Amino acid sequence: MPAKLVIGLQWGDEGKGKVVDNLVHDWADVCVRYQGGPNAGHTIYDADGNKHVTHSLPSGVLKKNCINIIAKGCVVNPISLYDEMKQYPEAHLQISDQCPLILPHHIIWDRFKYQGKIGTTAKGIGPAYSEYIARDNKTLFDLCYNFDEVREYIMTKLLKMSAFEAGEHFDGIFDEYLNTDKFYLCSIKPESMQPKAFMPRKIEEFLNNEYFVKLKAVANVLKRMLINSDQKIQELYHEQKNIILEGAQGWGLDVWGRSYPNVTSSSPNIGGVLTTTGLNHKQIDEVIGIVKIYKSKVGEGLHSTESHMTDHVYDIDEIRQNLGEFGATTGRPRRLGWLNLDEIKAACQVNGIDRIVITRLDSMPKIINNQHTFYVLHDQGYLQYQNWLDPKTFNTGAEFLQQEEIQFFLKEFKELTGVQNVSVSYGPGRYELQW
């Protein structure tokens, strides 16, 4: 069984990184990240219990002999990727030369148009994908082998943006990106000058003196890592290497999902992996879905069980703090709600899930406190699990799974989702997971 796929079955933040890290250290030779960008945050722990959060890098970076591949479905900010790579100098990293680039105008446009509207991370992901789909973006191949062309592309995009986008809010975002007073973009100017009079010169100064210098140096480093990822993954598959495929976000945020427009800009589901890795559906031997025992979400949009949880717990802000439910990339507070089995069942059907891993089940006492009841949405109504675990007598570790309440819940979970292979994570550590 040389290829396993890990998919988040909710709205992201399910704990995929921990599961992937476990599979990498126990089984995999290769870890492939197949979509998304640095808006993701996969939390993993090393053997000493130290916390790591990867953004663009695959979750296999802590295993020295693991081949980590960023496939062509990922959008890449070259400079932030390079900065992240420096944290893992021993990681064996290879990157698709087809990855679309995230460039300054993508980040500025994301911040200006989408961050406030739908709650994006403002990392430039959506605009980068948009330009790629419109056949107007550049790739890592272009950056490394046609640098002057990319340079001209960036200059043109930023100058056009500065010329056509007027307004104090936009100028403030531009000013923040340039990040220094000397690129003030005419916030200080002679009264006789037009509002945009100095802007082109200041942008060129920033690009030529700072950005392009660093971008060229990064391109020279990344050039040595570029591959045809489709071809490479097929080669590794036929060499019988054990391959783990990981996406970012979750099924509920798929760009073609029912939550549109409050979605990500790519496909975290099984369709996304087929279009971005070069593998076909017969080469994926097991599809593993990750489900958190409760539901969390950042950003705008419908959250089906949020209001019901708020009505049945004593202090949602305190619970969020106790659970550490803040975005791994931005630190934004996550919106919490009960588990929605209707969504999970639909996600399992669409993605052909063979196994489910439930995460954070051991954290449920922190939510229900002394009320001893938690809720699960099923068939548009709420199931109640009463006489639940008492936080004061709660067993941790592997013993947790033997408790009667847990066994009863897992039995019902299998029946209601139709997936009989269910594993449970009972802590943040790499091996706190029972397959």
C-alpha cells in the first residue's frame, strides 16, 4: 500500500499535521503537500515534545530521511518559503517547478479586497490562484529561469495597481507592505502635487533596492530543488516508496463547496489530489479522514452548530483559551461549535473515506466542564451524550480509550457515519494515537 491520502473532513484545523507526522515516522518515505499556500498552519511535535508549525512545508520535515515534496497545486511565496526552509536545514525538500507564485501585488490585493470581506489570512493565496486560473501568473520555473521576465511582471502589476486604486485605505495597505517610512507613498507630499505623483518612483525604489535583491537570491536557492513533481511522484510510487499525501484546510472549505464564497481558493478534497500530484485514483490505496470531536472555524460564513454550543456552555471565550483554539498561522480566535455528523457523512461519501481519525476527544471535558453532556448534530437534530466524563476523574493517556462512555460514543459514531475503521488521537504527542 504505497500511497495514503489524509483529508480534513471539516473546515480545517482538525489536526491533520499530527496524523501525517505520525504516519511519516511510522511508515512513510515521502510526504507530499498537494494544495494550498502559507495560509495553512500544520502543528506537529518533535520527539522531545517541542512544538513546530509548518505553513508551506509538508509535515514530514521532522524526519531526516523523508522526501518532502511541494506539488504543483500549491501556491508559493518564494521569500516566506525560504524563511521557513531555514528552520529545517536537514529536511529533504523538492518543489514542483509549476507552482504558481505569490507576489507583492497578490498580498496587497488580498489585504485590500478580501481580508475584511470574507476573513482571509491576507497571504495572497486567492489572488495568486485567480491569476493562475486566468493564465496570467508566473511559476517557480519562471522565477528561476526567466527572472527578468518575472521582474518586469511584478513591476508592471504594482505600478498599474498604484495608478488605478485610489483611496486612503489602499494607500495605508501599500504603506504597511513596504514597511518603512522612506516608502511612504505620498502620505507626505507638496500640496501642489497630484495624490499619486510620487508613488511610481517609491515603488521602484522599494523593488529595486530591496525586494528584487532578495528575490534573486532566493531564486538561486530554490532552483536546485525544482522538479517535475508529477513525474517524480510516479517514479517514487513505482519504486514502492510509501507516500503520504496531505492537503491544507478541509473539505468544507473546498472552492467548489456549498460554503462559497467563504471558502479557500483550491480543492482540499480527493479531486484536488488527483489534479495536482500526477497520481490516478487507482494509485491511492487508503483515504484517511480527520475529524475533530468538535467543530472549529476561522473567517466568515455559516457555522451550523456554533450558536447551539454557545447556548449550552458557560463561557465560550474561556473554553477557546483552554483548548488553544487560535489559528496556527494568524492567531485568530476560532469559532467553536458541536460536531456535525451530517457534514461528516457527506464528506466521507464524496471522498471515499476508508478510515477516520478522531482528534481532541480527550479535550471534551474542557468544553462541557461540570455539565457532563455534549451534543452532536445528526439528521438535522441534536443527539445528547449525557453522564459524560467528569473532568476531575478524567483518565488521560491510552487508558482514556477504555472508558465506557468513550466506547459507547465510538460505536455510535461508526454506525452513524458508515465508516467502521475509526482511530482516536488522545493527546498532542506524535504517538498519542491508537490506530
